[in-house]
Amino acid sequence: SNGITGNIPITFYNLKDLEYVYLNDNELSGSLSTELGQFTSMQDVRLQRNRLTGTIPSDVGDMESLRIIMFQSNKITGSLPTTIGNLKNLMELDVSNNMMTGTLPTELGKLRMLRLGYFNNNSFKGKIPKQIGNLPKLYELSLRDNQLQGSIPTEIGKLTEIISLSLHNNELTGKVSGVVCDLNYDYEWELLELTADCKDNEIKCNCCTKCYS
């Protein structure tokens, strides 16, 4: 934190060879520019805990070297762009604690290097995309505190390295299937945290570590 205020200056986007940007924990405002896509060498961008508004531009999908995106705790709105699926090297994606809406794109299933995915505390709607089951390295997934609907996809049972899965405070229904519960027993990586709205039987779950109502 350096107490930096105001918009990100337009001249910043001329620094096209930047690989790391740490501007977190300041008071930056304004929206993210479509010029972001010019940072094709960028590996790590951390803008969390500022006052950024507007949407995540689709041009973020041109930043193909990205490994870490940390946009949490801003006032970002709009949906997660489908172009996020172009980021084949992405290992950590955190857009939690914003004001984002829309559905989670099926293109998330293309992020096969992703280990940490935090989408909690937004207003995402619709179903959890079954393509999330295509992320073999996923370690933690937080979808809690949204407006997600429908059933919990059985494809989550393919996430054999996951240790934390947070689903509570949504509008999900049905049950947590046996193949998901089996993650507690069948693999080297044990599912240590599994939360859902199972206190009042909105979700039936025999293996949740904590139930919410």
C-alpha cells in the first residue's frame, strides 16, 4: 500500500513489456482499460483492495502469459468475459468481493493449470458449469455467497486434488453426489472443507464439513 489514488494513468498502458504489476491495497478508482490486452508478457497482475469500477474487458484474454489475476475487493461489475478461457497458463484467479453478475462461463473449463479459483461474494447466477470438472489441478474453489442455481454437477467429483470447496449461501438444490463425497476418501488429496446450504435440507449432503441455512 502506497496510498495511490485516482485512475490508472493512460501512460501506464504504454509499458507493454511489464511482467508484474502490484498495485494492490491502494485507492485506485476508475475502470480497467481495454488496453490491458497489450500486456502479452504480463504474468502477474494484482489490483486487489482498491476502488476499481466498471467491467473486466474481454481483452484480458489476450494476456496469454498470465499466471495470476487478483482483482478481489473492488467494485467491479458485469460478467466474467468468456475470453478468460484463453489464459492457458493461469494458476490463480480471484474476482471475489466485487459486484459481478451474469453466469460463470463454460470457458473456465479450459484453464487446465488453474489451482485457485475464488468467485465468492458476487451476484453470479445460473448453473455451476460442469466444465469445472476439467480442471485437474484445482486446489481450492470458492463459489459461496452468490445466486447460483440448479444442481451441483457430478463432474466436480473429477477434481482429485481439491481440498476446499465452498458452495453455501446460494440457491442450489438437490444433493451433493456420492462421487463428490468420495473425494474425502479415494485420493491422496483429501477434501478438507466442503460447505453447502444443507442445514435446512435445501441441499442434501452426507459429507459436508459445515452446513448453512
